[in-house]
Amino acid sequence: MSPREAVLKAEEINAREGNESHGYLSFSHGFAPRITPVTRFPPEFDTWNKLVDKLPFLVSSRKLRSYCDSHDTLPVLDATRLPAVFALRAANVLGFIAHAYWNLGDARPAGKKLPDGLEVPWQTVSKFYMGRQGVHFLGYFEQITANFRFEDERKVPPPPPGATPCPWLNDELVRYGSVEYNPAEANVGNFVPSLLLSGMQEEKNFFGVVTEMQMAGAPLVQLVVDAQEAASANDVVKLKKQ
């Protein structure tokens, strides 16, 4: 399979699946998402929305562990009922908070493990949606690339003229925070991480600058594919242009 065929295949798979849970790859957006990631869960998973909303307070007040340990505030939700388009959001939220639970605060008691409200659905999401058999972890993919939103919804940079619409964007996804955008005009000045521990500007910049690098690098996919084809054809003139 040639590089061009690989990119086209990735675009085809994501369009067929109706989500990008298996990876971001396209000629239009490079290794960045075709649409902005969802920022909320459906009503059945509102427990996780509430946890995200409270996260900076729970971290600063050192109450995160007690909140997650309680089945009243963090019951075990059935992640198999989660629509696949929310999988990356779930992987990020559950993995991010699991790390915070484990590493922030006082020393962990001997034999302590993650509460079931985090551990069980995180395992499910990792195995059935992320394809991570036998192990679950917080990856760069969900923590960085899938973790942003535009700060002002009225000022989202629109796709460039003539851009092909994202085939799986629908009204439901728009309600949960997804919109089309132009990666060439996305930067730390107009977007922020959608999940933060502290909410401090330094944290926003730390995550945001890496995301911006991926946005800025979107044209490289097309350039590299063109350069590879020129090299294969021994087309020196075209290769130099790339």
C-alpha cells in the first residue's frame, strides 16, 4: 500500500465508522481531528460530566480521592453503552482522572487500587474502543490531540472555501461540542484544553502548544505523500518543489 493509499484508507475507515477513535489521519487535517472533539457526554453518562466540571476544585481541595471512592458520586457506569464517537473523550477523562487519583495527594495506602467507578469503565473503553488488549493507559492520542475546544464558539475558524464537509458530523455531535474548523487558523490564542486539572494558564499553554504544533503540521501529510511519489517516479524537479 502506498502512502497515498494509506491516507485515503484511513479517511475511508473513519467515514465508515463515523468517528476517529482509531486515529486521526487525513489530507485536510493531517494528524489532527477532522472536527473538534466532543466535550460532553450523553445524559446517561452525566456522572462523568459532573466529575469533569468539579475536577479543578477536587484537585485543589484534595478531595478527589474521597469523591471517586464514593459509589454515590462515582458509580460504575456501563461503558459498553457509550456511543463510539465518545470513546476518545471517555479514554481521556477516565485515564486523566485515574492518574490524578493515583499521583496527587497523600501517600497511597498499601494495597490501594483504583476505585471501580474509574477502573471498570476505563478498562472497557481501552479494550473495546481503543483496541488496547490486556493493558489500559493514558495515551498521547486522547490526552493531547483529542483534548481541545475553541474558547469562543462564535469565533471558530471556519473550514477553507471548497473544503470537503466531514461526513459524520451531525446535529447530535454539534450539541456535544463538535464543529468543523480550519487547522491552519487554530492556535493557543483561540482554543484551550477541554480537560484540565488546575485550570491555570500554564497548564493550558503546556497542552495547547503541542496541539497547535499538530494543527500547523497538517499540510505535511500531503507534502510528504507528494514527495514520496516524486521520489518513486525519479521526478527530481517535482521532488525539489516539495
